[in-house]
Amino acid sequence: MLSVHEVTTAYQGLVAISSVSIEVAKGEIVCVAGANGAGKSTLLKSIAGAERPRAGSVTFDGARIDGLAQHIITARGIAYVPENRRLFPRLSVHDNLRLGSYMYRGETDRDAPLKLVFNLFPRLSERLEQRAETLSGGEQQMLAIGRALMTRPRLLMLDEPSQGIMPKLVDEIFAAVKQIRDAGMTVLIVEQRMAECLDIADRAYILQTGRVLMQGRAVDIKGNPDVRKAYLGL
């Protein structure tokens, strides 16, 4: 479904990822893990159109998308939830969700994805009229993911979804990611919480200083002695 081939991207004048290649097959959860500053966020931005690669290519469903505008990439079926969530803080939960379905504003079933969103995150259905800024960090992350699902993506990309969230809600977020895959979507997730990410992923890549250090089945990477020592503290 997604192929990133030898992509190099600079951020604020410095090379953040160098000759990075990853692949994501339909129906997979793929985890990209690594320490802070490894280039994980830049990789997602390069796919989503938020950053333009200096070299390499990004292909989605057989067509190149590198160089396309971000809204066009979204329309093609890739939803991107950034690290800072980028909600509209003074708008209600309901309005934030409906903005996610803006592309379908003329269609009678514009709100159809709400059923999935509320099944995943019942809290949101209880807080429809609350302003986004009044939600907890975990609830804001749920809203950001819900808004992305309103675009009806085939590939959902999540950037550090556990950041700034209490442990109980982190478990809920990761459980929701598995349910999203079970609903027929493909997921690419970047995380510093490597153990939790590897637990739900089919395959994984580890980035270190902007390059792919290791790749393979998530279960094999989690069992690798070097990974357990360097990244998992085991």
C-alpha cells in the first residue's frame, strides 16, 4: 500500500532522515520506533506532505505522492494525526469532528464515520458540546484520532499518540489502534513507547539518527537482546 524509498528530508536546514526506506502492506499495523530525535516525526511529515523530501520517493497505491499538497494526499486516503494534535481548541468536540469530514460536506452520509469514532471512544459522544480545550490530554488525543477517521482513510498515521497521556488512557489508545485495524484500515504509528508499540504491531522499523537501524517482525525485534537492552531497559 505504502512504499517509502530512499527518502532524505531536511528539517530547519538539517538532514533529519537520510535514505530511509519502509513499506506498509494493506491491513498491517507498522510501528516506527526510536529515541527522541531519531527522525520519526519527519518521516511521517514526509509521507503526509507536511515536509518535502530532498530525495527519494513516496508511493501510495502505486502512484507517487511526494511533492503533492497535504490536502490532496488526505483526499487520496492518508490521514495524519500530528504529534501536537492541532485541534481547534475553542470549537466543540462535535465541530472538530465535522471538520474532519469537510471533504464530504455535500454528501448525505457525511457523518457516517461517527459510529466508528463513538464505538472506539465513547467519551467523545458524552462531550460533544464541550470545547476541545477543556478535554484532558488523553481525550484530546482521542478527538484528534476521531477527526482523522472522519476523513475515511485507508491509511492512518499516528505520531506519538501516547505523548502526555496518563497510563490508563495510553492503554485505551493502543487498544483503539488494534480496533481501527480490525475495522479494515492500515496503521502506521511512530512511538517512543517501544514496548507498547511492538505489542500491537505486525512489523516494525527502528530509526536511529535518521536512518533505519533495524526492521522485521515486531515480535522478533522485541525479542532481540540488543533492542531489549538499549531501548526496552530489559
